[in-house]
Amino acid sequence: MQIADIVTRLGRTSFFNGLERDDLVRLAQIARVTTHPAEAVLFAQGDESDGLYAVATGIVRIFLTAEDGRELTIQLFEEGEMIGEIALIDGLPRSAGAATLTPTQMIFVPRQPFMSLLDSSPRLQRQIILSLCERLRQTNDQVNRAVFHDLRHRLLVLLRQLALIHGRIDRDQAVVELDLTQGTLAQMLGASREAVNKQIRALIKEGRLSIDGHHIIVHRSVKEG
């Protein structure tokens, strides 16, 4: 991948899309491209932060790990999204782990040269503040779902959000265009695979969900709440 390609891809991310081209070029010059197979761990929860990742191709899941080894997948990232910005900024250990779901190409920006660039670019500072505010809003939404809604409601909301980000929403339906296992959905919901399977089967029987190959379809008749 050439410098010009890296500039284009970084400019499409929510983290950097407000920057001028000269700032993007400076970022591209310190970045490097890495490739990873499916199910490769990029970093683990508690690891020291060594840099920031932009997803060029593929899908990456962000997960928390309990003391007993259980994992909770809290988010999925695909092309144009950034990973690892919190630990990059505050210098503390990674608050979550990251692993690829599919073969993935990443753009990696090392921490030290990035921080030097940050010190000299007010535009980059403002953009990062806006991006961190958006990430905080997303986290608040996740906490709200986990605390105040039952599994059925959380599943439907999650599928609609996945369709918005990783699929499409038509007039009559929302389509999740990801090859997700029930185990991955269970990790994202903090529930057992068996409980998620039971909810999916019930919703399919009611005509509220359908499965088409690797796609999950949420029909317009679904009432959330």
C-alpha cells in the first residue's frame, strides 16, 4: 500500500476525517500496513499501548476477558474504523482486547511519533476530542441496554445497530450483512449461546427474524420495547 493509499484510507476514518491533507500525509509517513489471518489477536486486555490501528479491510472484534477466561465481545469494527485510541492517548494498559474475525489488513500508527504529531497539531487534537466523545456516547448506550432491557430487546436492538453499521436498512427490513455465529452474538450480549439461540428461534417462529445464508434479517414489524 502506497503513502497516497494510506492517506486516503486514514482520511475516511471517523477519527481523522476532519484533518487537512498535510496532517494526513504526516500520519501516513509514520504508519505501516500489517496483515492478519482470521482469529488473530492484535492485542490483549492489559497490554501496553504501542499504537493505534485503522481497519483497512476485514472485521475486528473488541472484547473483555473475565478472570475465569470468559470473553465478552463489546463491539465489531470494519473498514474505516479506529481501534486502540483510549490507551494511545492516556498511556495506560489496553482496556480491552482486539482480535480479527476475518482476514484483515490494518494501518498501524506507532504511539510515540503519533504523540509528537499530536503536540504540534491543534486540528488533530480537536478531532480526537470529538471522536472520544462519540465513543463515550456509544459506551453509554451499551450500558443502558445491558442494565435496563431484557435479552430479547437487547438482541433486537443489537441486530438493528449491526445492520446500520455492517449492513443495510431498507423500508421493510434491516439486514445484518455479517457472518456472525450465535456464540459471537452471545458474547456481545453478555448471555449464553443457548439463551440467544432460544430467542432467535422464537423470533423466527413469530416472523420477526429470518436467516438468509449468512445474513440476519430483522423485519419491520419488530417492535423494540
